[in-house]
Amino acid sequence: MKFKFEKLGLLDEAELELADLTIICGENNTGKTYATYAVYGFLRSWRRLLRTELISLIKAADSAKEQTYQFDLKEIFSGKLNTYLEAVSKRYVKQLPDVFAADPVYFENAQIKVTVSESIDFTQRAFERPIKSGSDGKVLATISKEKDSDLLKVLIADDGLDIWALSEFLSDAIAEIVFSPYLPNTFIASAERTGAAIFLKELDFARTGMVEALRTLDAKELQKNPFLLHQRMQAGSDSYAWPVRDNVDFIRQLEDFDKDIGELAIENPALLTSFDGLIGGSYKVIKDRGLVYKPRGNGKPSFSMGESSSCVRALLDIGFYLRCKAKSGDVFIIDEPELNLHPKNQRALARLVARMVNAGIKVFVTTHSDYLVKEFNTLIMLAQKTDHTQAMQTRYKYDDEELLSPERVRLYTTGVITKPASGETKATKINTLIPAKIQADIGIEVITFDTTIEDMNSIQNDILYGGEL
């Protein structure tokens, strides 16, 4: 899956291709968050935007007025996915002010194009979804596709229904069968997660919006038009970027799904063991106390989130995602995973991320941490499996599930390059994403860190050995 950005915040032009592990590094205020939020927003909203693009398809079928409808998915979509995604991308650009909770003027000239490599045969997938009435559970219609068939069939059992009434269900079925193998579910751990963990009880956007609306609205005005309350509440919730709002909502619901065990946790229990080792304990929900952190060891007290270390709070949503929600194929986005972590724990988190990648999760990371990238380098170099690297793997106790093949990793740094002249356009400098070189024997080359470290070493060498000026 490739994203092409133009005039997106601080990024003039940039291309980003998601790998099994995607990393963006760079200095502050250079565009990392713009790229990250844009990717998250698209993966969060593409299904809804696609429905609009499928209206003409459903309208054409509606004219037949039959009880059974058939859609040849191969004929309709084979070789045309990127045409649909281009249309969806254009609709998505109009939503960028909502995604970022920013003034629309900042995105007037923004462009985003999403493309995929059509390599998955969606005809192999079977699908069946009954549509039932809410009152008595009566089956009103069935949408189905047999394995190895090109045909999506809609059988309507209720004479009062037509295909148009089922348009949303039909669109969702097409999205699931044809597009979802390329556009997976996503979860984000934003940089604001630490504060959200402390105030999880108080962070209710709906309640806060209602209180603020009631405070500012005149009673007579509200009596004349009760819908003003809803409008003001909606306006209040729009003041937060989607990743922040979604992250806060997830954290507020932790106690509700604490007992759930996700697909990935069942298939890969070692992931949870690795995570618990990282935080030195586990999260628990205790009656009358709510969410607490319980350190390892008998007799040790448990702590509320406010009493716990910043490391425990920073990793809260990651832990619950892994235990309760994660499944193979997800895109997991973590903004600045090094937040509040000692270098030792940053290295441990890098190894956990590698385990997630090898368990089938696509991980997208933005980071300022040289420790994190160096640990990824170690995991890449150990994956060579030479006699020497295998001996080092044994000596330093790395598991095979923690090793990373270089072809599965992409790292980009934000930076400035010179765009060559074209026609009457002069050569110009642009802010962009620069792909890093990744080699099996030395890992990832990250200039942004190397330059800073070399500067510091040079200064300290001059202080120690430079002599008199």
C-alpha cells in the first residue's frame, strides 16, 4: 500500500509505502505527524467513503427489481481497484480538516493518492451475511459468495425490500471481500496516551461538550431550537484530531473489555509474556478500584494509574490492544514509542515490536529514539543466520521470533531535497520523506541521528583534548 502526499502540512511532496515494519524518523516539526495521522485517517474511514463510490453500481441493479441479484466482482473490480481508491482518496482529502481538527485553509491544496498492488485473488474467499429484522430476528435478505466464485449474490426474502434498501450492507460486503485484504483494520497509540491514562474517568468528550454547550447557550435560545445543543456538542468534539479522540475513547472503555482475549493473544501468548516483562507486572481491573497496575511478586501492592510510573501509563493502551483486540493483519500505529521509557525498556519495546511483526501485525512507528533504531538494527543483523550471528544470538539471548528480515522493514527520514527543474519550473527545495538504506549486514542507515551524535562527540573531544584556544 502506497501513499503519495502533496502539500500536506509541512510535507511538500512525499511517498510512503507501508511495510511489515514502517519507521519514520526526523527532527521536530518536519511532517512526521502529518504523514502518520493521514495514514491513520484513511484506514479509519475508507469503508464509509467507498460506499459513495458504489452508489452507481447499486442504482443500476435497482432498476431490475428482482428478488435475486448477482454482481460479477471480477468483471467489476479486477484491475480497477486503484481507480476506486483514487476516487476515495479525493473524497478523503476533503475530510482532512476533521482528521487533524484544523482550519480547512491549511489543506486547500493538499492531495493524497493511495494505491495498492493487485496481487490478491479475492475470488478465493467465501462470504455469507444474513440481514435480519431487529424485532423478531427474521431473515430479510442474504448476501453471499461461494469460495472460488466471482459472483456476489443477494437473495431478498422480504417482498417489501429492494436492493437499494440493502445498499449499505452490499457496500460493506464488497468492501470486505474485495478491498479489505489491501486495507486492514488499524489502531493508533498517539503521543497523548500518557495523559489520557491518568484522566481516563474524566475524559468524556460528549459530557464535556454538553456542559460547555449548556454553559454558553441562552436558555430561551435553546428552548426555541433544541438542536442547537447537539450542534454545539458536535462542534466541541471536533476540536480534537481523530487519533487523539479515538485513543481517549479506547482508554475510557478499557474496564469494559478487560476480560476479552483477542485472536492474536490466543495464537501468540508469548506476546503478552513479553509485554508483561516490559512493564514488570500487569494491568488488572479490580472491583471497587477499577483499573490498576500490579507489579510482579507476591505481596506487592497494586497502584492506580495516577500512582503508577509514567512508563506504565505510556504503555497502557498498547497492552490492552495486544491482549484484547489485536489480530493478524492489523496495522498498529504507535507515535513515539520511546515516551517515558528508559533506554533499556526502549530496547525491550523494539523486540516486542519485532514479535508483533512476526505474528502478522503491520507496525508503523514514528520515533526520535536512536536506541530503538539501533535495536532494530541488531534484530536485522541477527536475521542473517550465519554461524557468527547465530552464536551472538545465543550469547545475548534473542529469540527467533524477534529477528527481522531487512526486506520487511522500511525507514523514512523527514528532510529537504532539491527537486530537479522540469520544463519552465526551476529546481526547488522541498520537504519530503527520504527512504533509508537497509542492509542485512549493517542494518538501517539513519543520518538524522548519526549527525547529531557526531556533533556531540566532536564537541566533547574538543573539550577534553582540544587544548588551549
